[in-house]
Amino acid sequence: MSSTRIVSVAKELPAYYKETKDILPFVEFWLQGQEERFRRKVIKIFEGAAVDKRYSIMPPEDVFIATSFEAKNNIYVREVKKLGTNVLKKALADADWKASSLDYIITVSCTGIMIPSLDAYLINELGLRQDVTRLPVTEMGCAAGISGLIYAHNFLKSNPGKRIALVAVESPTATFQLNDYSMANMVSAAIFGDGAACVLLSSEENAKGPKIIGEEMYHFKDATHLMGFDLTNHGLKMILDPAVPTTIAEYFPDIIHPFLERNGSNIEKVNHLVFHPGGRKIVQTVEELFGKLGKNIDDTREVLRLYGNMSSATVLYVLERFMEKDLQKGEQGLLLSFGPGFSAQRVLIEW
């Protein structure tokens, strides 16, 4: 069985961005018909979200205009193609790979709908081989960045000498619901931003980069109500149950310790936590749990602050930060994300 190495991670951001303080006037305008107490509460959510800045595929003022699902999705399709093309080009240049050397391409997105999926456009745009194997992953939400790594690893471990690109492009902005005054919509508006990431992986003998030692998914029973989207006539409407952080806390030991044990490791041996920043409460919950074990998730917190939660791409931004550090041989990293299902996805890597 061949080993899988993470060769390169690149990120790409949309053209538009605003700091949270500059978004607040838009939020106040949007909520002007709502009662005062509710408006104050929502502003507090934005101010306390631990997100200083976020990027978007459309100007922020356009986000707060009532447009149809079709209009928003058309912007999503147009911009996702651009972001996906740019981030894949960037990753290939970093690794000094030709696009035609890719054997597999996995694309990840859950914030819009396009058929054919993004990978088909990337094949044409970058001149990938006609026999490249495609896998679009569309309905795994925030967990899908790590799901993509798991699928990539499974492709590569049974196929030595191969190369794969994982491209995650998300635009939660395109799912924003103007007429939804639920807490789920308020919280998601306060924490989400848009962005793209690409990871190149290889099972070639001479490949450089951290090695994937193990990967597993963990599916919570009877928890499909915790997170997801309802498809309405106005688009994708956010489902976000307030019980998510406590559910994570409750099952945390089951999610972490047996997985590490099965891969010949333990939490003492894990030097780095590459955790998906779902939002401030989830980050705090996980920080407390890991803090007790003497670990920090500073890079996770920093990615949330700089970009917000970009759904599946976010954990790959955290991974990129670790790829840029000068880490010692033998150091281990635990990648962890949660998403609809409800599920936890884990990957253990070693430098």
C-alpha cells in the first residue's frame, strides 16, 4: 500500500471584502422594521462573532438586496469557476506540477448548485487529461474539506504513483436569506464568509510533505436536525441548532481518543491541532476541551478572525498555516471538522 503525502496547499479569496464594523450599518438597515431588542441582540451577535473581516463574491451592498435564488446562484456559478481556476493554478505552480499530470480531481462546494459541477469546467480551463477521474462532493457542508482529504487518501493509498487535486470553493454569502429573521440566519450571517482552497496530494515515492497516517468519519446517531440547508423558493436556508457545541463536547472523547489509538498515537503525541473554526462558540468549546489536554488552537481562531467560516474551505486555510511552518520530522497534526449528518471527520498527519 502506498503512502499519501500532502504536497501543497493554496488559498484564493474573492475580490470584495469588508471589516465587520463596516457591515454593521448594512445590518441595521436590513433590520430596521424589527423590534429594538431583537436588533440590539443581532448587532451583539455580529460584534461578538470573533470575525474581524470577511470576503464575498459580490459587493456587500448587493447581499442585502432582495434577489431571486436564480440571480444569486448565477453569481455563485460565475465566481466559483473563477476562484476554482485561480486556486488550482496557484497550487500547481507552488508544487511545480503540470495540470496534465493530475490523475484525480475532487471538487467540494455546498453553497450553490451547478451541473456540470466545477471539476468539469476546471478540466477544460486548465487542460486536464481526458481520462482524469472526477469526484464532486456537494452535500457535506463544513466537514467536506476533510471529507475530500479522506476520499483523496483512499484513492491514492490503493494507487501508487498518482496525483490528486482537492479544490474547495464556497460562497455562504450566496445563501444569505433576506426575509429569514431566525437566529440560525442571524448567526450564520455573522460568522460566514467566502473563499477557496486547493490541496495537492500524491502517492509518488519521492513526494514531499506531511504523510496521512489515518482517517475516519464519525456519524452521530439521529442528529440530522442539527445542521444543514432547507431548499426554499428563496434559496438555501440555513439550519443551525444551538445544541451543536454541547453535542460536540458530549461526544468529544469518543471522537478523539479511540481514533488516535487505532492509529498508534495519542493526544500527547499530537503536536498540532488543525481544527475547522465553525464559529466562536464551537471554537470556545473545542478550546476548553483541548486546553485541558495542554493544546492550543490559535491558528484556528486566527483563521476565523481573518476570514470567517468559509464552510468546507476553512480547515484547509488552517492547514495552509501549518504547511508554512518549519515543523520537525515526526511531529503530528490532527485535522478535525464537523458538518451536517451530524458528523465529525478526522485525519492524522505526520511530518
